[in-house]
Amino acid sequence: MKIPCEVVVWYVLPLVRREVAKELVGTYHMSQANVARKFGVTDAAISQYLKKKRGESSMIERSVHYPELMEAIREAAKNLAEDKAPFESEMCKVCVAVRRIGLLEEIYTDYLGEKPVECVNMCGTIIQSDIKSA
């Protein structure tokens, strides 16, 4: 059985990175190099996200929860573009949204054939500590 964080890392995070990169480059006109620095990856990795060589997940893109996920992604990209929060905090917020909208449960039941595992909400803890330190 996979733990929730593992499911997010394998199935969700690559797509989230791709979509955030696409938003930052397309909407906020950031260079691939600047996006790479924000993400802590190479320029080549960002290029691969933008060309859909990384982060492809038709399973998630077909989900009824995809529009809500994209709202969270657009908000994360906006906050990153405006330097309102670090990359890690924004990814944690998206992870919380994945749970809240039901996407995590859908991945567990429909694609892994498993009962969802209760999440201990580490992301919520990280977000709260960021809010307190701001």
C-alpha cells in the first residue's frame, strides 16, 4: 500500500510542476531559467515540462477534479510569480487541494484499486508554520 505522499509524488507532482511551469512561462512571461531556479531543477527539466516530455498524466487530466486542481495550480503560479511564497509552500498548498477536492481518493480507488490511506496532514503543518513566520 502506498502512503499519500508517495501517491502525490508519483502521480500528481510531475503534472503540477508541468502546469505551474507552463503558467509561469506563458502567463507571467518568466524565462525557463528563472522557473528552473524557483523549482530547484535544471533549465532542461523545465523545457521537458513545457514540451510534455515530463509530467504527462492523462489519468488526472481526465478526472472530474482536474478543473479544481487547475485552479489551485493557477493560484500557486500567481503566488510564485509575485514572490509571495516559496516553491515548497505552494506545492504543499496544491497537495492539500488534491486531498480536499477528492483527487487523492480517486487515484487510490480508481487507479490503484486500494482504499485511501488517512493522511497525517504534514502539508497543512508546513503551511501553518510558513504563515506564522511571515
